Amino acid sequence: MSEPAVGGKRPALALTPGSKVTVRSAGTESEAIVSTGTFRGLVSISGDNALAIELDGSGGEEQGRIRIIPVPAILAVDILEAAKADEEKRAEPAQSPGYFR
């Protein structure tokens, strides 16, 4: 997951759609809710932001179900596998040789 740092600096960290994550959020008084799956993005419900996680079924929940977790309820987010941002995925268009070489 970690890439070599350029110039001794660490690359910027971002939670990008498509990343595999485990989110611990507020549950009962003695236990947190653990959600493992693919981060699908941020959603807004009545002006409050929330994470959308597509569950992978590892915690006994239905695989493919989308869980909406309000940001204030988040206790921890573990990034298991980071997806590249859309800007990084785009390849530079191949340069065709022009008239002048």
C-alpha cells in the first residue's frame, strides 16, 4: 500500500472511492459496530455527511448491502487497500508523432 516517498516526504493520504476499509462506529453502550467493505463515497442526509460502505459480507452482514455511517458516529477508519484517485487513474494520452520530430 505504501509507495516510496519522493524527496523524503510521505504522499498525501486520501480516502478514495473503491478503497477497502474497516469502519468502527458507535453502537451499543459496550460494543462498536464494525463494517468491512468498499468505500463508495460521501453522502449527505439532511445536511449531515455520512460514509457509504458496500459491505463485503465478512462480518455476517449481507454482502453488497450499502451501510450509511454518519460522520459523528465514526470511531475509527482502517484503510486496508487504498484505491487511486480518479486523477491518478487517468493515463496521459499517447502522443502521436507530429510533423516535426
